[in-house]
Amino acid sequence: MTTRMENRKEIINSFYWQIGFLIDGLVNKKQYKINSQEIHQLVKLYGIEAEKFMLRVLFENLNFLDPKTFDNSANQLKAQFLAQSLQNLSTESHFVDYFATIIESLQPPNVLEYMKKMSKALKLSLSLQLILATSLVISPYERVTTGGKVFLKDTLNEYFSLGKPQPIPEKVLHILLNVLNTSRQFVSPDSEEEKCPLKEWTTFLLDSNRQIEHSFGFEINMKTAAKSERVVPTHIDNLAKTFSAADIFEELGHFCTFSTKALKDVLNDFPSVDERDMARILMIMAKNPSGIEDTESRLVYSTFTSLKSENV
């Protein structure tokens, strides 16, 4: 057993060494094409841990706080490869979960300064910066979260000011809506200067991503009510005409049955539930009897309730 474990460890170590070696070989345009293709193949073969390792090595190779870093042509090619990798990987739902751990491992003196200089050096799009900032604000590391919230606020402000819709992944949109409606820094800032145009930001985010088909089974299609100026999605008030209660419970996931309040919030949209529907709801609840919170389901549920509230 020990020998088998040692052999496996050696294989993993040799694989990581190979990725590092190929990244070090990104020194000219001819070698760049060959090495980048091989790196992508290895990462695709070995999965998420390989993605993390590749990104970590690339970040460690580039000192974004030193303006002379990119005087070196080899570093310019590595920066190009890193920017392309971030853009490609950011579309995966798991990317937002782990990116912050890479930044934490680098231990930058100032997270906000590092993120701004890195984004500028790599010429990252605003939508990609939003994805990176979102990962930072849900980080378990307080230092990363603190800098991430300021970076998110600045990026959202620029994203909104530009006025050009740039779609972001569905999961990132869920997290952003949840953060904007629950984080004290956005909801109840310490001073007038720190106040954010939450309603305008939320409306623009939803409008920019109105074609996303959400987990609750319909596309976000926003309109502004003339009197209240409240933004509401088409069909949200007519759920019962389109879906059964059990359908919604199944789509929203475990969190809508995690507490009595959440359960009531969803059932309020369905004044009449027949026996068949109730049986299906009880079966859904029985799948998760332990009471363990499901983070992804919580985000979907938070988006669902935000769309129905007066806050958006």
C-alpha cells in the first residue's frame, strides 16, 4: 500500500514539474505556441487542481507590483498566456470558488493594489474583473475579502459608468446579487461618501444578463414599472400559472427548505398545493434531512427572493 501511494505521489510531482517546466519555456513566440498547447492539454487531463497549480505558477512568475517586470519579452508572453487562461477558465462555474485562494497564497502586501495593477497589466475586461472580484468577496480569508470588496465596488462603478452590457456567468450573477443585498459595506456603509447606487447597479447587472436562463426555469427579462420604478422580471408574479410548487422547490434546491421562513417565502406564491405536489415537496425535503446548508442553492434562492423584493 505504501509503495503504491509513493508511486502515485511521484507521478503527481512529475506532472506538476512538467507544467512548471513548460511555463518556464514560454520565452519566444515559436515556443509559446507549442508549450501553451501542451499546458492546456495537461490541465484538461488532470482537472481543477491542475488549473490552480498552473495559475499559481504564472502569478508567481510575474511581479505585478514592479513596473519593470514587463520590460522582459518572456514575461510579456507569460502575461499574455495568463490573461488568456483567466479568460477561458472564468467561464467555468468552479473558477469563482477557488481564484481567491490563489491570491491568498501569493500574500500580496495590499490586495486592492495588487488586483488593480494586475488587471491593468493584463488588460482584463471589466466582466472578467467582476468575476475575479466576486471570488475575492466570498473568500474565507478576511484580508482578501476586505480588499476584494473595495475592488468589487470600484469595478462595479466603472462597469456601470461605461454603460455597455458585458455578460457574466450565471453563478457569478447570483453571488453578486447576494453580496449587494447582504454585505454591510454595500447595504449600510459607514459614511455618505461610501454609499453605492445599489438599485442602479442591480438593475444594470440584471439587464446586462437578461438572456441568462436561470435555475428557476425562466429567462431574466427586465422591465421598469412606471409608478414605483421597481424592476421586476416578466412572469415572476405568475409563477403558479407556469410551474408547480414542487417544480420550483426542485429548481431552487435545498436552501428553500432549510428554514421555515424560506419555506413560507416560496409557498406564498402557491396558494393551493395539491396532494401530489405536497408529496413531491416532502420527498425533496427528505433528500437533505441533516440541515446542512447548501451554498450554491442559497445563492440561487437569494437571487429568487431579491427579484421579488422591493430592493431591486
